[in-house]
Amino acid sequence: MDLETETTPQRRMTRTQESDHAQKIREFVGALRNPAWKHSAEAIGERAILEGKSFTEFREKAVQTFTAEGIIDTPFPDTAHRSIGGPSDRSIGAQIVARSEFQQLQRGGKKTVSFELPGISSIRSIGTGDFGGTVQHLGSPVFENQRLTIADLLAVGTTSSGTVRYPRENSFAPSATAVGESSQKPQQNFDVEPVDAPARKIAAWTRISSELLQDAPAASDYLTNRLSFAVLREEERQILFGDGTGSNLKGIFSNAGVQTQQKAGDTAPDAIRRAIGNVAINSDFQASGIVIHPLDWQGIELLKTTTGEYLVGSIFVRGEMGQTIKAPTLWNLPVIVTKSATAGTALVGDFARAAQLFRRQGLLCELSNQDSDNFTRNLVTVLCELRAALATYAPAAFCDVTGL
């Protein structure tokens, strides 16, 4: 529904209702972390509030706008995919089995099919976190029932090139100042150098039985939870530790200038808080997230007070209004708990502004019953791959916490 559509007298809201809807819109926009969502949603939300629109009308207009801008993974899980012609289930497996090419293979109309899932930016699956169960990000409906990944923290763009050239900032000394009438204005210099980030391919394949292929729900779960998960999990590892040689991405840790904070005599939360301070003090950035290994996060969650009480409700599990937050947070920052991280360390940084993941393509899927001896064994080979490049604009905006 277009926000410019006139509201009929029967549907006109009272001032109290308008206030409630305005508050709901602002809370929703404020909870967004994806820059692509937030930029568009802020403008749409303020206009909706000004015109006295309901949250539902705001949502419908936002989905229309996101679709027009090519943002496939919108923050409205109950309506987004239906609005853009995709399945209501957001998992990768569900998108695969809904494709006409997959269904043609099921019916025997084709022996080999391939297709691309555009807009894949993270693992969209139910109950596949490192601890199992479901995860909700900062109490927002945006990430409900999804395992957060490092890619969720990063700005994600697209590229049609095999190499992305970007400016890497080595240092920054602000020179802007107040000037009087007719006074000389200061020049701002940036210590940057051009860096090339090649798009690298990450792929994996497996075989499934023809019986599983015919069972669409089971095939959906398997493709989501295992194969695509494996591909995106490796991408996550490359984002952190890729050495930039051969077919590897150049990960964040492979850039000179990443800061270090030793735990020493601090508790783990204190050391991470110092790292957050390092990012703010030694760069022109603010930390937007934390990446940590499950063992180290377990140690933090098991911390107790001197009276034996867990530190629940103090630094990492309650929101501003006192509501319990289901997703891991520490010092009011989202925590990505992943085995891709190295045990004994944590990475703190401004993932949203200081680095960007570029997609050369969506998730490319190919299925065939003609590979090797598949035909005689009633098997189907499934291949998933993607191509991506990582740009680390400001290495100093990241701090490695060691000795946890």
C-alpha cells in the first residue's frame, strides 16, 4: 500500500493510536543493524509517522521499497518473501526446493539443473546455532530463529568485477576547525592507500538420495543445515583469518594495524570492554560487534558474583527497558558466537563501517543425477558455491582480545 494513499474516515486513527504506531515504528527502525535496511527504513518510517500511518502500512511500504532497491533479505520475516515472489520460509533450503528448476529435477524432467539465489547474506536457518536452539538479535523480530554470522555485522555490497579496489585507511588526523569570515579553510588529508580485494570462490558438494530429493521438507532442512551452512561457515572463517594468498580471502586479521588487548589480570568482560575503548580512542570508529569462540562465551556466561549469583541482567542479557534479550550481547553490543573464532581470543570492532563484504554472485546451486555413478545408485549430487571479496577499510577499527 502506498503511503500516499488517503486513509478513509472509518480507518482514521485516534491520537493515542497514532502515538502507539509511531512508537512501534521508531522502535523497529532503531533495532535494525543492517545499514541497507536502516537507511531506507528511517526515511520511510518518519514519513509514515508524519502522515499518521499505521505500523502495517509502514511495513508494506518498506517491503515495496526494499524490493525496488534489490534488498532481498528484508527485516519482515512474515511478509517479505511473499511480497517479492519467494517462499515465506526464509531458510536457504526452502528457497532451493521452491525453485522451478529443483521441481523439474524432482519430476524427472531434467537431469541437471543450476540456479542462483540472490541476496544471500547470512545463514537463514532455524535452530542451527553453535549451541542449537533459536536466536533472536537484540530483542528485535528481524533475526528471530536465525543464527547470526559475522556477515550480519558487516556492510554487504555487490560487485560485477573479479576484483574490488578500495581505499585502506592507515591513519586519520582530523584537521577540520571553526573558521572566521574570509579565513583560510584547513585541508583534510587522509593517509590511505589503494588495495585490491579479489573475489574468491567458496564451494562444497555432497550427494543425497533420490528419496530425499522427493521429500521437499526434508531436502530443505538438509540443504540448509548442512551444505549451505558449510559454505557460509567457511566464508565466515575466511572473513576472520583468510591470508589473501592463493584462493583465500584476505581476512581482517591479515591486515596490519589491527589493535591488541591482553586480558592479563582482567576478567574477560573487562578485557573486552577495554578493547571497545581502544577502538574508540585509537581510531575514528565505534565498536559495533564482538566475535568470540563458544568456549570463551561459555566462560563469560558462567561468571558469578561473590555471592554465587550469575551476572544475568547486568552487562549482557537485558535491554534498556529491562526486557530479557535472547541473543548474546555484551556491553550492549551483539555477540557472534562461532567456532570460526580462535579459542582464547575475541575480536571487537566497527564491523558496520570499517569493513565490507562484496558479493560477486548469490549462492549458486547445481544439482545433477548424472554425476559419476549417481544414475545407477539413485543419488543426486548437490553443489553450492559463492564468490565474495572482503574490504577492510580501517584495520585500526578492530581490536584482538587475547588470553581469554
